[in-house]
Amino acid sequence: MKSTLSTKANAELGTLIINTAELMQLLSLLPKEYLRSYPLLQKELTSKHPNTRLFNQALKDQLFSKEEYRDRILARLDSLAYDVVISTNIDYLIERIYLLVGDDINRIDELTMTDIGVDILQQVLNALSHGFRKSTLPKGEHPFLAERGRIDHKFWRHADKGFDAYCNGYTTQAALDAWCQLNLHTRCPQSFLRWVKVYGDPRELSDWVNYVKPR
């Protein structure tokens, strides 16, 4: 493949290639399928990583057990998942729970997966999956919350309908714009298609849900 990198980017690439330790660190963190064609390299990037030796030595010295290490990881994931899920709209989950227990908040601790429902739990997991991806994207302001420029509130307050139209095949700017003019009596912002590809259904985004709430 012919390089199209700028002179400065090529220089940085050269520096990285020369710095074997840094290159190995970056490669070791790649998803394994990216190095499928290099099985020996993939194996040694893990087995000969200095942190692998430190981890194995700590287990040998009984500084902690593998189970304790696992539980610490899961505790951290629990914290991260909480931060992500509260940024999404989970009213459907809250509704399911109060239909089950009413005002008996202590009963929540006794609910099983069957009680809550696999369909609801899958919905929560999907929200988590999308939420983790969104939270690692560069931070940007939602168009409907922008403090500068003109905001078409007539469109953004009905962005859920725009999303449904997008899911029903109106996937180009021209088609979606025509649909919006016919059904919402306004134009489709140029930013909407880019926005919806990143954030998905606005009804699952707490910022949008709060935005459309009556004031």
C-alpha cells in the first residue's frame, strides 16, 4: 500500500517503529483478530510482556489470587456500567420493577432474572453496549443543546420520528429531508444523519429525553 501520510506523520511512524518497546505495547493491546496472520508474534506479545511476568510473579508470591484479581475487575466494570447506564433512558426498567414490587423497595433485592424478564435485561445490555461506545467517542455537544447558532427545535423535538424514518429506509439526506418536510413540516438538519449514526435512537438518550420534557 502506497503511503499517503504527511511528512510529520511519517516521522512519527518511523519513531514508533524504532521504539520496539512502545510498538510492542501498542500491538499487544490490539484485538487478537487483527494479528491473526502473525500467530507467533501474537503469542509472544502476551507471554513476554513485562506486565505478564509481574502478574504471574504476584500470583506465585500469593499477593492475591486469580479470583481476587477477577473480582476487582468485575467490581470496576460494575462501577463503569453504572456510570454509563444512568446516562441512558431506563424508564422501561423502572416501570417493570414498580409493576412488580410497588412501594416495597426491599423486594427489589430479591428479584430474579426471570422476575425482571429476559427481554428487559437484553434491552438494558443493549443500552450498555451503545453507552460504552458513545462514552469513548470524542465529546461533542448535541445539536439540540447547542448554546450558539440556530437550533431547529421543531425538528429536534421530533428527532425520534426522524430516527424511525431513517430505520424505515430514509437513509439519505435528500430522502430524509423530503420526509421531514412532508411529515414534520420542517427541514432535516444536515447534522442529523451524522448524529444518528453515533447516538442511535434519541429515546434511549437521557439528554434528549430531558430536552423534550415539558417545562
